[in-house]
Amino acid sequence: MRGARPFPHSRHRHVRPTSRRHRRHPRARSRRSQRLRCYPGLHAIQLHRFAHACWRGQWRWLACFVSQLARFLTGIEIHPGATLGRRVFIDHGMGVVIGETAEIGDDCTIY
């Protein structure tokens, strides 16, 4: 991870999920700031993106620690080695487990 951006296009990955979620989810009618605070799926995915960058950068211990922290905070367990596409949305995620060999494509919604 020396000299490289750990999150290429991270701005786009952060902004787009909320607008996409607003279109796909019937409850998402509130203000954007409230949607950002109230969706554990969004928090789990953002923490996974950081853990995945650590995993790819051979910082395995930190990646596993961040993954377990995300699981504790959100109830959603995503292995740091899992590959998530763009604009993935996890709704009602308590108990969702995504393993190391999982590859989730773009624009997927997990209920």
C-alpha cells in the first residue's frame, strides 16, 4: 500500500450507494444524513472496503480486526478477502455472513 491510494474512486463508492439505495428501498425517504447514520449495511460495506484494502496490502491482522469490529457494530460479517462490486446494498443485514471466496457483483441488493 505504499504510495498507492487504498480506495480508488472512494468518493464515488461512498456517494453513489446512498442515492441508489434511495431509489431501491421504500423506507429511504428521509434526509441523506439520517440515511447515512441509520443503515448498518452501509457501515459494514465501508468498513469492509478498508479491511479489504488492508487484506490486499498484506496487513492481514489489521484486516481481520476491522472485520471483527464491523461484525460487532453491525451484526454483518464480511470476510476481508471477499470481493464486493460497486453499489452493493445490504438491507436488514443482521446475521448476514459473506465468506472469503464470495464474489458479489455490481448493483446487488442483499435482504
